[in-house]
Amino acid sequence: MKFTNLIITVFFVAFAVSPANSAELKQYDSIRAMISDKSDYSQENGTFKVLDLGTLPTIQLSTQIFPGDLPDVIRASTRRDILYGVYKTFLHTSYEEIVVVGVPVKFKSKIYVTKYREQIHITKSAATELAKKMLGANSLRDLVEEKNYGGYVIHTWSNLMNKALYNDQGAPEQDAFFKALKSAAK
């Protein structure tokens, strides 16, 4: 009985300690698995589509928009979708190149609003170099930070990445970063 308790205790301690102290980012075999696990986008509500998973993976991410949303807000949200797709893919998968299409989708009707459509085709090395140059990151890992919630570790965007995602978090801001990303794209 004591031996069984010892084994259970050792297993529990090893399991409980490793996730909370892990600096490793979870890696996924596919973009679909990553998107599903992160739960930020979904095929069911039209915010995620796999357009092609051949030699050049191509995905579509779509912000849900509502009547009365301002064009600048829609554009910024669409660009955030693209940045999410690019950097989450390179952080959490082994892909070295991706095409991310951003096109907003109307909330209830699931109709895509193509006048706001944007697309980026970029390599991991180009996206990494841009993050180093414009955000001061040493690696892509600097774009996320760990947060521990009662022993459960999640990775959220870091303050560095927030500067690329938004226009109110300090330089370089989304507009400049996205423009540079498009210039670095293929």
C-alpha cells in the first residue's frame, strides 16, 4: 500500500509541476489542430477555413462584424486576424511558410465582406526578422508570455506583440507593422 501511494505521489508531483514550469510552447501537427485547441476561431461560425494544406498552407481567418462597425475597426480587426494566423502558425507548428487570408464575416448571416479582404504570403524567417527589427524580439518566443492561473499555464501575446496588434500600445503600432509585414511578404 505504501509503495502504491509513493508511486501516485511521484506521478502527481511530476504532472503538477511540469506544466506550470514549462517554457515550451505547445506544438501541433496541423494548423487545424492548433486553431481548434486555441478556440479563438472556428469552422462552425465561419471564422476559420482551411483553403489549402498542400505544399503551401493557406488559411482564412475572419473577424465577426456587426452592423454599424466602423471601417477602420473592421480593417484593424482583419489585420489582427492575419497577424494571429502568421505568428501563431510559426510559434506552434513546424510550417516554414504560410498564406493567411483575412476577410471579415457578418455575424448572423456568415456572409464574407470581401471589400476588406487582405492576404499575406510569408516565410517564417521573414516574419521572425521583422519581429526582431520592429519589435525588438530576440526570437518568436518573445511574442508570447506565460501566465499561471492556479497551476494552469496559458500563453498570451506579450507586450511586444501587442505593439504589432494594436495602434494604442506604443510603437511601431499595427499600421506600421502590418505595412512592413506586407513589404516582407512574398
